[in-house]
Amino acid sequence: MKAEKEDTHMAYLQLSNIKKSFGDAHIIKGIDLEIKKGEFIVFVGPSGCGKSTLLRLVAGLEPITSGSLLLDGRDITHMPSGKRDLAMVFQSYALYPHMSVADNMSFALKLANVPKDEIRKKVDHAARTLNLTAYLDRTPKELSGGQRQRVAIGRAIVRAPKVFLFDEPLSNLDAALRGNTRVEIHKLHVALGATTIYVTHDQVEAMTLADRVVVLRDGLIEQVGTPLDLYDRPANQFVAQFIGMPSMNMIAANAIPSFSAQTRGRLPEGGFLGVRPEGLRVHADRGAGVPGRVDLVEALGADTLIHVDVAGTPLIARQNERTPLRVGDDVGVELDPSVLHLFNSAGQTVAA
């Protein structure tokens, strides 16, 4: 019984010291990651961090320079893409323009000589799941961007792969469609229980879709954790500022002495005090807190972002209620000492 219990916790997809170089350019510099069966993993990071390259290495679209890749106990490091039992959904949809939706979704199955009845059942099931049944006879040019993306997802579903790979699938859609399609992808994941790796630069997608988020920078993993783990307990200044919108406020150790004093000597020399926008409070009474001046008010409806200058340091406060404050107003700024983050001069988190 004990051996069986341990088995359920084994990695379904295991990346061991994965590296990728193009000539002298080292793009992926040693990635170790274990993904469990059924997990939804999101790769995030700034442009050029290697997230799409890493996904392409998993997919077999680029050869791995060194390291090993195991899927369900099978070494697929140098296996051709078509034999890895993975399905990839691209940013560009990559549909055949002259084929119907049904033919686009079934093309890979036809190439694999799957029986026609089975193909029809799989396509019909995928179409029902993605609300595409009414569009099966149409060509891609007759569809909206969101519908085309759903066809691309349907093409992956019919193959019933062991792992779904998504490369920024929503970035070509407008904001409303992105939101709708994001919800559909989440529902789809819950319904299928499929193991999924999803690449995005969008904070909201990462925070709302992921079981765990992998934050990448310069070809290395900075931190892996649940979305709220990364938000509440960032490992370093980079993760702290990358996760969360607006970004975490960073205050140099000697910039606002009364703020630094609230750390009771725990803020390292040359370090930074970090506070999320919701951890700051702006008062119309200049005497209530540290004096500051309003630079900008962003009224977003449900939220209000107040940009203030405190002793030459620009800060952003988020509050739920609307404000009568205007640009140029003198204000008092307070911070919540229970939600402070402390970083040393190297940018690493220290115990708060």
C-alpha cells in the first residue's frame, strides 16, 4: 500500500537540468521541474526569458541541448515531436484555411488512420465541449478570432494527448474575448482533468488558471508555487514585482525613514521595503501619516489607484472606494505593517 501511495506523487512530466543553446547563446540554462498528472502549470516571465523556448523543447519542436525529459516514466528527450503524445495550441491558431472546422479538427486523426466512426465521435464530442457544433461545416475565415482559437483547442482535444501545451493562445484576442476564452479554458481543464502547460505574459491568466506558476528569468526558474504563494511570499524582488498588478511598491531603505522604522531594524542596509498597493492608505489629512502629494488618480470603477509622491519616491495605493482626491492634493500616506516585504541589497527576501 505504501508503494502505491508514493506512486501517486511521482512526477508525470519531469524536466531534469534542461539546457538549450543556439551557438554561443545560452537560452535555457538548466531547468529542473516536476509536473504532476492533471496539473495546470503556467510559465510566466518577461519577453526573452525563455518560456516559449522551454515549451517548444517539451513539445519536441526544438532539440534539447542537454538534460532529460521524462513523460509518464518514458524518456522522450530525443523523441520526434509526433511521437511524444503531446498536443500544442499555438498563438497563431495554425488552421488550414481551405478546410472546414470538422476537417481541421480531425486532420491528425486521419493521418494516423483512425477509423472514420471514431473520428466522428471524437470531433462531435470536442465540438460539443467547445460550443462549436453549429460551425463544423464552416471554414476558418467564417469564424471570429475566439472561435478559431476554440477550433485549435478542439484539434488538440480530439487527439487525447497526455499533455496539452498552450503557447500564449489568447494574445491575439481582444480583452473581452480573452476573458471569455480564459474561462472556457479553465472549465475545459476541469472537465478533461488533463495535464497542461500554458505560456503567457498575462498576469491575470497566470493567477486565475494555474495550479502552480513557474516564474522564469534569463533562462532560469526564479520561483515555483501556487499563484497566491507567489503573491504573498515572493522569493525575491523580481518575483515580487513581476506578480501582481500594479506592481509591488519598492522603497529604498533610507528613502522614507518613518516607513523603514516600522520594520524595527529588520530592513537590511541597502535593501528595500516592499508593500503591495492595497497595503498603502492615502488620507486627505496630510497629518495622518507621512506627507505626500497626489500625482495621478486612476478611477477604475470597482477600484481606485492613487499615485502619490512621498519624499521623492513614487508609490501606488489601491483602494476599493472612490476618492475625492485630485492631482496636486497634499495627503498623508500610511502603510500596513502586517503586509510588508523585506529585501536585502541583492534583492533576496529576508524574514519580515
